[in-house]
Amino acid sequence: MQVNCERLKANLIELSKIGYNEDDRGIYRPGYSDADMESRRWLQEKAKAAGYDTYMDGAGNVFFGRGELDKPAVLMGSHIDSVPAGGIFDGSLGVLAALEVMQTLDENQVVTETPVWGVATAEEEGRFGGMLGAQAISGKLNPDWLMSAHDADGVYLKDAMAAQGLNAMDALDAAWRPEQLKAYLELHIEQGPVLFQENLQIGVVEGISGVFKWIVHLKGKADHAGTAPMDMRSDAFMGLADFAHEIERIIAENGTDKTRITVGKVELKPGNPHTVPGEAIFTIVGRDMDEDVMKEVANACRKALSAIARKHRLMFEYEQASWLAPKPCSKKLTKVIEEQVKALGYSYQRMPSGAGHDTQFLSEITDAGLIFIPSVGGVSHAPDEWSHWHDIEAGTNVLLHSVMANLT
């Protein structure tokens, strides 16, 4: 049994038109934006047209499937929100591959007692500091976080959801009980270079890196760029620049070969070419496969920033927007995936995931497995993200047969 890659290709290309930016050719579907919600409505229409039940829960997760949810279900999926200027496969592949698997099962008249459903999770990319949709499904939300979470631009989650007709508190009603699920499977692009460089078709993921996100404020004093002597400034940008140079040292002393530290968003205030920056606001995202290492790295970042602030006469403040612990994938399901890859004759390797995925939260309530396909050049979170269609077909076939192996 094989999936219809041409149908999957057409769906991926159609979805990529929602939130597409002509200027940089990137996808813009941040969580709870107009484009994000348009993509969810589009998905529901696709599922209905294919003959499937579909609904959106209070968190904005879209579910679609075959069979009544009156017994433990096999759930597949990923997300369809994007980072700014993202690519067409990140998350979307896993969602539309789930739809393709169900259509393939129907076309081959595969009748099962086990319900088979797909999900497009909400706000996976962490605009508000978490993986909200997957956290909602796994029951890992609380009212305080829902009311206080905000993005790097100061937009509150509750307000962004309200603008789309959603009540943030309703996300608390979206939790599934463990007995409602038999397994969760996610197909995703690797977003890294390993499979591509090794010329391998499939990655069988054993575990997912943890990640923490900080929003940092270095506060000094805005001053005239011409009259303020260099040795008398409280220049917030110089503090940021010094921290950037500390990153390699922190990883070497406190991290591992799997540690990542990234400053991905920066704002200088007041933002005038002729004014010494009085404040630098920036994000720090740290990752590792070991939570103890994450804690050491976070502590080292805090110490470095404190010392830098004293050196430049700055005030240092930070807010921890999220802390997601590393998670192993289900050993049972990983073995099932590996068996299907071997049976289908694809080249593969077992590997960790350096990026976070919905799987790490679903693993808290069911057996969860993650399948990778190569990213050309290792590129992701960028308009030139690409995966070859033959690899997409291979990965979706692995998903199909892994689902079938969990139906008995």
C-alpha cells in the first residue's frame, strides 16, 4: 500500500498560499493571526470534503478523522502555524500527511475498529512561549499562564485569542485523557543537515531536545551619540554585543555538542541613529538533550549577563517565557517505526531531535513517535526550506505503515 504523493503535493502547495509573502517568499502564519486561522478553516474544509468529521477545540487545535472517538484512537499530526518568513513544510507536512494516510486507508478499504484521527495543533512555534496546542491536549496548561503569557512584542495571548473569537480559558477544556489515545505519530522535516549530508531517507527519532526561552532587558541610559564620551556611556547595545561573544565560551564550559544558544530577536530603544541605545530587549533560546545541562547553561547565561551589566553600568532583568524539558520518544513506537522503515527498504538512522515538536508533550499521555525526512541543506525556518518529493513520499509511507501496525 502506497500513499498518493501527487495529492499530498497539491495540498501542501495549496496551503502554502495562505500567509505567503511576495517580498521575501516566506510563509507568515504566526499563532492566532488571521492567516493562521484562515489555514485552520481551510483544513477543516479539506477534511469535510474528504468525508471526515472535524472540529476545533478551545485552544484552536483542529481535529479530523475516521471512526467515532469512543475508543482509544491513533492520532497523527503536527502544526500549521509558522515562524515569520517560514517554509512550506515545517509542521504542515505532518498535518497533511495525516490526511493523506486516512485517504489512502479509505481508498484501500481498510476497515478498523480503532479510530484514526489527525490534528493540526495550535501555536506550536512558541510565539507566546510554549507549544500551546500540544500542552492543551496533554493537560499541561494553567489559568495563570494563559492570562499572563505574551509575545516578544508585548501582545498578550488572551488578547490574540479573543481577536479570533477564542476564549483563552477554554483551552483548559481541551485535555485528552490517556485512555483516549492508543498512540501519537508525527512526521516532520529534520530541520537540520544530518540526513541530507548522510544521504539517508528517514530519521527514526529517539528523543527531543529541551528548550528554554528568555526575554532579556538590559537597561542603561539613552544619550547623545556625539556628545556622550565613550567611557561615560551606559550603552545597552554594548552589553548585548558582549553577551553574544560569550555564547561560545558558555557552551564550551557548560554545554555539550548538542547545546544551542540563540539570540533571535533584538530591539534597541529609542532606536535613533544619533542616540546611544538606552535599552536592549532581546530573546535567548537555549537547547540541550539533558535538562541538567540546560540548567547549567541557563545559570551561566545569567552570570554572564550580570557581569556584563555591571561592566557597562546597566540594569539586567529577564523573564523566562518557557521551559520545556527534553523528552524521550516511546521505545515501543520507535521500534515499530524502525520495523516499517526496514520493511519498506528505506535507508535510515536513529537520531535525536534538536528542535522541539508536539511529540514531546503528547508523549506525556500516550506512546508517541517522531519520523524525520531530510531537509535540503539542513535549511528550515526560512523561505528556502525544501525537502524532495520522493523523501516526502517515503516519510508518508512510513507514517502510513506505522499507523497500520498500531491498528491491531
